[in-house]
Amino acid sequence: MNVRAVADLSPAERRALFERDAGIEAVRGDVEGIVDRVREEGDVAVREFAEEFDGVTVGNLDITDEVARAHAELEDADDPVLEAVRDAAENVRTFHERQRPTDWNESFEGRELGRRFRPIDRAGVYVPGGAAAYPSSALMGVIPAVVAGVDHVSVVTPPADDPNPVTLAAIHEAGADAVYQVGGAQAIAALAYGTETVTTVQKVVGPGNKWVTAAKAIVQGDVEIDFLAGPSEVLVLADGDADPALVAADLVAQAEHDPNASVVAVTDDADLAAAVAAAVDEQTAEREREETVRAALDNDASGVLHARSMSEAVLFAEEYAAEHLSIVAEDDEALLDRISNAGSVFLGAHSPVAAGDYAAGPNHVLPTNGGAKRYGGLSVDTFLRSSTVQRLDREALADLSDTITTLAEAEGLEAHAESVRKRFE
């Protein structure tokens, strides 16, 4: 990787770094056709798309029993991977249980005011996969919904002739109520509109490729979604004391996800910047997914950047609004206090992004493409609704009556004012 100076970035280079694109517009037209067919034809369309896109002939779409069997088989075999799934699940569950809000109610001056929280009834979780293994996505999507108290949690995951048993076991361990072997845009449409087999939901969450993301954009409004996420990204903010090998390791790890992943390191130390760039090149040659990693490193939204000061580096990080922000610096807490825009933050040399991806506890379904400027990642809150509650006694309403009637009449809503006066006739 080459080192570039933040101050010398051209307008085109800055756009590439700050205006990262999920790529959904390129496939939107095709996805609209898929969504329409699933909405109109249900299971028939879903099966045809499985044959066309996944190369799999699907019989029964509902594989809830198969998922339970996969879990039982790993348990009977005393497979260590199931123990890892359980350990990660427990950490994720514990972290999300701390997020559950408490109903509150307060009384003062004749007013009784409060707020209460209730889960949605049905949620759908997309778990990428098929023949690949993404047990962590199952845990991160399903567990917050279960902790929130969602009555029915459905999972959709791409079909495969030989589905990965670890992903299936993780779905079961997380507590899903129903599992369907359907992937891609057709899976999102099935959750949004329902089919003969797939139960419709109120909210669809979970990461996916640009086809999945485009489908979420299209069904949004008919069903709620979490957010539109693009390829994964990391920004490492480091000072001169950082270990370049560890900074490079986090960049390479994130680049392993996707050729379109964005990986950036920014530092005020020129020697560190050069050392990180060299370490990235060295480590990339050692990785099994070297081709994917190199493609991500060559992405215009990736690079090693030298800032004139840590203040300039912090300003860059704020504008970048990374999905994953790693701060490796002596004064990491002070730097964190200056940053508001980040999906998840990793402090110190021993907090690799991979810890959050799998087992530390916080959720790894996070905003990309600068979305951290506007919203946070998947959480228990994603699956909750809130209602306010109010009760006024006669004296409290009398105290407010002049304010209410004056404002109502100022808005030309005379009946609103009269609804208050009626109570004192």
C-alpha cells in the first residue's frame, strides 16, 4: 500500500473515501423484478430463484427441524465448535440484556406521565450463508430480537445442497422460531410480503450483499428494516507508539471480507505510516484469501494516510464515520471523547475488530457508508416500540387549560379547545 498525506488528497480521492457506495443502484432494476415476482407468486418464485441463483433444487422451504437436528448432532459429537458458538452466544446475550429499557412512570402536580416499551410481534433475520459458514451473523441477528421479547423470530438463509451445520446450529442456539432456506433478494421479499410457507414479519434485519440490500431498500415502507449496509469497513486511528504489525493485521482482516471492503489507517507519525504499509503488503502474501484482500486494498476507499497532527486525524475519522473504528494510541480515551461518528469502537492494542465480530458481546451488524453519522448498529432497541402514557386530574387540566386552548385556537383547531372547555361546564 502507498502512503498518502491527508492534506494532499484530491477532491476525487476524498470523494472515494467519504462517499462509499453500497452499489445497490446497479442492481435495483433486477431486484424490483425479483421482489414483484415473489410478492405475486410466493413459493413458486422462491423455488425458481433458488434454482437460478443458488443452483439448488429446494423442496421444503421450512428447515426448522433440520436446524434442530444439526444442533443435536454437533452436541452428540461433543464438537468444540458448538462450545465456541455457545460461549459467543452467552456473551452476546449478556451484553444485549443490559440494553433492555425500563418502563417508567412519574406523578407530579396532578399529572401522571410515563413511557413503556413493547417488542414488535414478528421479526425476520437474514443470515448470509448457503455452503459458507456465518454462525456469528445468526447470533448477532437473532439474539437481540429474542432478548427484546419478540414473539416470533424467523430466519432466512441461502439454500445449499450441503448446508453448513455450524450456521444451522448457531441459528438454533440463538433461539430462532422458524428457519427458511431462501436467500438473496427473494428472501427479503418473502419476509416482507409472506408466501405460502414464509410468515410475513414487521421488521427485516441483517447483513447481505448488494442484492439483499437493494431488496431492503425496495420493501422499506411496506415493512421496517434496520438500515442499508454496504461492504465492510475499518478505520484505524493510531499514534507513533502503535505496533505497525497489529495495525496491518486489522486492515488485512477486514479486507478479507470482500473485494469492495474499505480499510484505512490514519496516523500523525510518518514512520508508522510507512511501516504499516509495508506490513500490510507482507501479511497479505500470507493469507489464504490473498486475492480478495488485495482487491480490497486496491479499492479507492482504502489506504494508509499520514496526518499533520492527531487533531487532523480525528477530524478525518469523524468525517469518515467508520463501521469499525480502532483507536491504538496512548491517549485512546481522550481521542474517543472527541469522536461521535462510529458504529463500534475498539480501544487499545488487544481489542481487534475480530473480537467484536465474534465473541466480545457487542453487535457486529453496524452502519456503513457514513451511516454512523445518523444511527447506530443493531440492538435490542431495534425490536422495540415505545408508548407514552399520561393521566391528568381535574386540577392539572385546569392549570393547563389556558395554554391548551390558546394554542389550539392559534392553530385554527377550535374543536380541540372545546374538548378542554367541555370538561369544566
